[in-house]
Amino acid sequence: MKKIRRVLSLLTLCSAVAFGQEQPRQGGGGKGGRAPMPENKTPVSPNPGQTVGLFLNTDKSFNGYTLMAPKHNNVTYLLNNEGQIVHQWKSNYEPGQTAYLLPNGHLVRACMMKVQGGTGGGEGGRIEEYDWDGKLVWAFDYATRDYQLHHDFKVMPNGHILALMVERKSLEEAVKAGFDARLLRDGYLVPDAVVEIAPAGSGSGKIVWEWHVWDHLLGNNDSAAHPELIDPKGAGRGFPAFWNHMNSLDYNPELDQIMLSVRGNNEIWIIDHSATKAEAAGHTGGKHGKGGDLIYRWGNPAAYQRGTAADRQLIQQHDAQWIPAGSPGAGNITIFNNGYERGWSSIEEIVPPVDVDGRYIISSGKPYGPVKPAWHYEAKNRTDFFSSEISGAHRLPNGNTLICAGVIGNLFEITPAGETVWQYVNPMVHGGILAQGELPGKDVRGHLWNAVFKVHRYAPDYPGLAGHDLTPKGVIELPASEKGKTGLDQADAPAGERERFGNNEKGKGGKRPPRNEENNP
């Protein structure tokens, strides 16, 4: 019977992988079970009859070019503040999940590859680089049943790429590492790792540095006495194969540190990249002397027994990143706090406590600070701003913050006081482009079909734009005269997806996938 259950779990996971989906869950420190997901609301335009495209653009917005890779399409767009296309690139793959514009004008993007195994959420497996003219100049595939790139990556100053990866561990390996077999819902694990890829030639790369969660588990140690280690017992309840569920990675070259958003723990972690490859597998070495152990963590003290569920400040967050030099708050950290079970999202900006030597401070018996964010954004009516999964936010040079409410394809810019000064809704959906006046509809999870993982805006003087034609080439959305002709207005889930996950109610998300799946990032 146990063998049958494992086979069924694997088949269920493979079904989720086929769509690169992600199902939310509560991580360490939360209550057991899964709360009903509040509704992801379709954005409402202030302009009568408008449903997609540019909703708002004021003189308080930061002028620049926004890079957007719709989740259900192979095209990556570069848009100006007027919502006009200035450039685009086409791949043979949907995003898996991130795209960036490099200083040399090349686009580098993650691609979703469909392989057996993987994470069941945020599938990647391939990274591609295109020149400005759309020619593929480099690609790297790293996806099998036993390991797969996923969600996010970051290009380093030396041209290497840091990327998130999962690796498969058997039930026997998990039990030996300290996991309770009764809590493993899928009978195996895919814990996270970070790999540094040195591109080689036009279609290859070499792993030159790596870090693995598996090397930094708590073992027989006391969690409260060792916040630098990762407790496999978590909250003492069942968890799926995609245990850590990391969904973003950032690299700080000045500090030589890597920051990870660990959704499964409701935390962000920071590790020391200055440790050698050998040191990163151990507990000593590097500038901080801890090897690959955590040098900072924040968001959920219960994950290391220095707090309770009431102390949790992050709720299934995404996109933790350092504010770059030249922007207000440089060196601080911004986080998209999805707030899945509470039903509203927020943006947090925190200032990690460090000493004069730049080491993160933690007092005996206390959790890592800060006690509260230095800046926080939520909508005046909290539930007006909610994206249950994916999403991101980053600080702009003028002090504004660009936000991607990813599940609903809603991109907007706010001032430090919370005033919305720019807004754009993605018109690209599964199957094509909406006409003005049409709505995207929802998939079986309650995600809108115009979802976007996250976006980035580049200043007009960004080196990657220099010397290139940025002439506006029209909007993405079709004119209102095409309304009702696209066949995409509030389109339901494709038949294949309905068959896999059961019938659904149109526009309501319907029957959600089984609990042991993790559906996109």
C-alpha cells in the first residue's frame, strides 16, 4: 500500500510539472493545513471600458523601460512608460521564470522545460541569452529527473550566473538526515541548492561553485542554539517534496553574499559566497567564518525556535533583493510579502542589524532583527492589493517602488507615501492577446491568465539601451473593435488542464489541485 501511495504521489507531481504550477501552503511556524485562498481580484481601470494596457502614467513616475515576460507566452517585451513596445524577443519556451536585460544589451531569461521530476512549481531548467537582434548566443540546459534549475538566477559581474536548483533525495536519505518519514507527504524531497555557472561556448557551461541546503541541516543539534543551521523538523507537520520552495535569488557583489527567499520557511536567508566551494559544504571558512551556514535569516523566528507563529512577519513571500546603489535606501532589503492566508499583500523594507565589521548581529536567545520593517506598503483598503503567489517589487532611483502583483498581471509604481503614479495591466494571456475591454479569466488555481512572475525597469541611461532603437512600436493589446472576437475574453482553463485537475467554475479558479503539489513559483 505504501508503494502505491508513493507512485500516486509521483504521478500527481508530474502532472503539476507539465504546467509549471505552484500551489501555496503554510510554512514553518504557521498553523497546520491549508486555509482557503482569498480571491485574486481582477484590476479595475479608472478609465471606463478599459481592462488591459496602460491605466495610469503621471509625471511622478520614474521614466524608464520595463522588461516584462508574460508567464503564458514565449515573448519578452520591453515597454516604455506609455505602455508602448520598444523592443521584444521571442523564445521557444515559456519563462521559467525570470528575465533580465544585461549591460551589453543582451536578454538573459530562464525557460521552463518539462521533465519528469523537478519541483512541481516554478520550473526552469534552461537559461538562454539573446543579443539585441534576437539571435540566441548562449543556452544552458540543466534539468533531469534528479535536478533542475527553477524560479530565479542572477548574472554576476564576472559573467557567471548564480541560479536556484533542486536536487532529489530519497525517503531513505531524508530519514538519515533527520526527517520524520511520517511527515513526508510525497515520500521523497527536492531540497534547494545554488549553483554558479561559468558559461562556456555557445551551448554549455561549467558548475564552478555550489551550495546545498542538505549540507547545513540541524542534525542532532538544538535549533535555538544554532540559528545558522536548518531544522528539518520545521513546524512538526507534513510537508511536500518541494520543502524549502525558494523562489528568488539576489547577489550583492560588494558584500559577496547571496540572498534567498525561502517560501517554505516564510524566511529570507543570506549565505556567504566568499567561502570556497569546499568551505560552502561545511561550517567554517569564508569572510564570516561560517562556511556555508546561514549568516542571516529573517521573517519567521519559529523556524529556528526563537519565536512563535505570532512572531512571523513574512507570509509565503517572494523577490527579496538588496536596494541597489544610487537608489534611496541602498543596501536595505525589499520583499514582496504575499500574505497568502491573510488575504492581502504588502511590501517590506528592512535594515538588517550589522556590527562595525559588517557581521549580522543576533543576541543570545533572541531572533535576528529588525523587530519591524523600516518601510511598509499596503493598500488603504488592504484587500485591494493582493497577489497570492509569484510577484515582486524593486526600488527605483527616484525613491518610488515598482510592484508586480504577479498573479493578476498588475504592474504599478508607488511613491514612498503610497501614491500610485503608474499602472499597467498585462494583456497577454494563455492563447494570445486580449482586446481592450476583454478580461483574462482564471485558471484552476484562481490565477489570472495574464500573470507575470516579476518585472524590472531600466533607466534611459542604462548601458544596455545605449545605441539601440527605442522607437515606440504600438501597444500589445488589440483595439476595442476586436472585443469579443479573440475567443479569449474570460477564457476558462484549457480542456487538458481541466481533465488533470477536475472541473472548475469559470472565473472562480474551481477545484484546486491536490495538496501535495506546489503550483508555480
